[in-house]
Amino acid sequence: MAEPQPAEVHEGAADPHAPTSTAEDRKAAAALSALDALESENGAKKEVDGKALDKAMKGLNVKDSKDGEKKSVKVEAADVTLLVRFAS
């Protein structure tokens, strides 16, 4: 038999995640947390999920980074042949 648990312990409750390093990571984590909270509620509607998705998408910040010069990588034909052979 299982031992009785204290009242503060809830089955399935997860520990909070460690804090993230950047503000953008924190925004993304908050948006995902909002989506998870909506999924866990019973009777959630699609429009509510749509609102959460809109909120999450607005919180994301995608930037084109053309700051650095792209590296050119040389690949030997034998390496490509080897990979293609094993992928088939």
C-alpha cells in the first residue's frame, strides 16, 4: 500500500523549471507555460487555445542575423556517397 501524502503534495504536479538565462528564453517559457495551463483545464475551447497561441506568437522575436560571415565547408564526394549508401 502507498503511504499517505501531505496535503501540499498533488499527484502529477511537476517541479518548476530552473530559471532561464535570457529575456527571450523567459518570454518563450512564459508563452509555453500559458499554453500548458490552458491544456490542463477541463472543457477548454479552441478559441481559448487560439488566443493563447496568438499571445505566444506575439511574444516571440525572430531576427535575421546577418552579422557574421558564413563559413564555407568542403565536403568530399566519398563522404557523401557513404552517407547516401547508409541512408538508403
